[in-house]
Amino acid sequence: MEKITLKTQELLEQSLTLYQDLVTILEQEKEHIIEMNLEGIWETTHKKNQLVQTIEQKNKTLASKGFKGMTTIEALPIPFQERSMLKTAALAINTCKENVVRLANKNKTYIRESLSMIDGIFSTLTQSPGHTQYGHSGGVIANQEKKHFICAEV
């Protein structure tokens, strides 16, 4: 029984570390977006993509071994203290996942705001003030015949 607990705890700690790393990268990405540091954005995007692939692979491995989060922890034939420790680790992972979603959504908002500001600058430079090209939906507003300086997919 102790082996089961140790192995499960090890897997949970590995997953938690991956999600914590993802939170750190998303926080770095936010700073790069605010600073409009394109090189930094590309760097964090590359790191983020690699980490997400690692997390997906880890989740597939856990699923193939029959691990289904709290349900699996509840079903383990282990003492209450050990089960409580594993539940705490699983809750920490869920909290970290919520932080990832929150940060990713904030970063999307920052990107939209930055693109809107850049679009305003281009509109001013092309002497067409008040002309909004970016539609805040991840693309350029449709049915516009003018050439656009910027096209984004968020």
C-alpha cells in the first residue's frame, strides 16, 4: 500500500510542477505583452507550447494507467492520512489549473487591447482616424476593401 501512495504522490507532484511552470511562463508572457516585447512573446510561446505537450503526454500516461483524479484517490485501499495527503496534492493541481485558465484569459485580453491600440496608431498614420480595422474577435472586420496593416488570430 505504501508503494501505491508513493507512486501516486510522485505522479501528482510531477503534474503539479508542470502546471506551476506553466503559470510562471504565462506570467512572463503577460509581462512581455505589456512591454510589447515580441521576441519575449515568441520565446514564451515556444516554451508554453513545449510544456503543454509535456502536460498532455503526462495526462495521457495517467489516463492509460486508469488514474481519474479524486475518484481514483478515493478508491485506493490506503489509510486516511495518506488519502488526505493525496487529495491535498490533487486539489493543489486543480487550483493551479484554474490559475492557468485565468492567466491565459487575461493574456488574451492584453493581446486584444494591444492590437486595438496598434490598429489605432496605424489608423492615425494612414490618416483614417476612427476607422477600426481590428474587430476584437481575433480577426479583421469582414467586408472591408481597404488593405490592412494588421491581421491577428487570438
